[in-house]
Amino acid sequence: MDITGKQPFRRRRNSLEIIAEILEVVQEGANKTKVMYSTNLSFKQLENYMKFLLEKGFVERIGEKTGKGAVYRTTSGGLRFLEAFKDLDASPSFPILSSKIPGSRQN
């Protein structure tokens, strides 16, 4: 929050950034509510991403927390994706985030 009490502008994230955020949140195990609030996604958006991540084998369902719903965790494949994403994002010769690609519009 700035001195006026307003939230500073935050650019829109691309899908790879959102996927990386989800994978980070569920590394130690988390339910959908925790993921939804941590990544600032709507339930519908989260459902779409979780379905994709489950199908690709990047996330696994590991059980239930009493009264909290299913718990999800990042798989070894998801950890490899996350590591590759961070490596590529940090590389000035191969930027993958749209805000770093010359000539791309800012999201």
C-alpha cells in the first residue's frame, strides 16, 4: 500500500507465472482455499489451473485435511518445471516473461 492507502499497480501475470506460483504454494501441501488466496485467483480460475497441473503430473492429490478439503502437493515433475522456469526467467538471454520480451505489450 502506498501513502494514499491505495494498492500499487501490479501488472497482469501470464499463465507460466501463475503456474509457478501455484507450484510454489503447494510444495509442502496445501488445500485449494490456501492456493486460491495465496495466488489471488478466483475459484474457477484455480479449478482450470489445477485440472491442467493434475493432468500434466505437476501436482498430486495427497489426501484430506479434516474439514479442509483435499490437499495437493507439487510432484518431482512440477519441481523440475519450477526450477527450469526460475532458471529461464533469470537468464537475460532467454526471457520468458512477457514483460521482458522486447516489443511485447505490457500485461
